[in-house]
Amino acid sequence: MVEELFSSFQANQNLYIKSLLETIQMVSISLVLAVLLGFFACILLVVTREGGLLPRKKVFNGLNLVVNTLRSMPFIILMVAIMPFTKAVAGTSIGVKGAIVPLVVFVFPFISRLVESALLEVNPGVVEAFRAMGASPAQIVFSVLLKEALPGLVLGLTLAAINLIGATAMAGVVGAGGLGDLALRYGYMRWDGSIIVGCVMLIWVMVQGVQCSGNYLSRLLRHR
């Protein structure tokens, strides 16, 4: 099996490299965009909730409903459901470009919840102390909440990146490219088990690399 897998890597080297680069591209671009949207949504959820810095019940309830609704949808269903929206935004609903929109929509609610949990774990006494000193809501969010929650945020983003890697593999089912597409078209459809195993191994290496990097960075931040 090892020899067969090694031969598969050699024979399909260009395909593996192309698919790996496509997966990395989808994950990196989607993660950056999802982090931006997720942080914005999270800050609104934390600030406008009851007892928050700027309580706004209608804003909180509306955004909370949107986040919960998107989080409840399996990625494959979400990807198909928003195809018209994807095509309107990206100009296409297939390929790497077409996969980024549903990936962002899929993962940003997850990130917002992870960040929200990390921010809510910050000692309320620290927040009250800064409020007593006249700090504005923006100063409290960026100078207190985000700073105090940074180690937890790193672990949360690590988990989000790993979920994205898995989602890109599923996106291959509808022609998004990447390792999932390679495993489906050249492995499953051609009955070549070595390519499927090779793709699984590359995804495993990516997940391990992201997780180890996230754990290391989080430990550094906790011991600052």
C-alpha cells in the first residue's frame, strides 16, 4: 500500500500540487473574509446584548437569529441554496472562486460564536474598571475584551480554519476544485483508491499543521 501510494504521488504530482494550492487558496481567502465578518457580528452581539455596553434588543435578536439560522445549515445544503447569490457576487458558482462565497457564509457565524464565547469569558470586573475610568465602548472592546481573550481567540480561529479545510473537501462535490475535487474525480470516479488516500493524507497534514501552530501560538500568548 505504501509503495502504491508513493507511486500515485509520483505519477500525479502536478494534480496533487494544483489541488493542494487550490485548497490553501480557498481556506486562506475564506478565513480572512470570514474573520472580518465574524468579528463584526460578534462585537455587535456582545455589545448589544442585555447587560452589554450598548444594549439594543432588536439588533441583538435579529443578528442572533441570522447567525443561528446559518449555523444550523449543513454546508452542502447551504452551498446549493445560495448558488444564485454566489453567482451574483463572484460571477460563478463553480471552481475556487465560486466556493469562496459559500465558505465565508458557512464559517463566519461559527467564528462569531467562538469569538463571542471568548469575549464573554473576560472578567466583568476588568470591564467595569475601565468603564469607571471613562473608557469608550470602542476602547473597551479593542483594548480590553479582545486583548484579554486573545489566547482563546487563537484557538477558536484554529478550529474555524480546520472546519474550513473540511468544508473545502466537501465543496469538491460540486466542482469547487481542491483536494476534495481531486479525490472525487480521479479517485472515486476512476476507482483509484491510492488517490483518495493521498488526498486524505494531505488534508490530515494540513489539519495537523494548523492545529499545532494554533496551540503553539495560544501557549505563547498565555505566557506573555
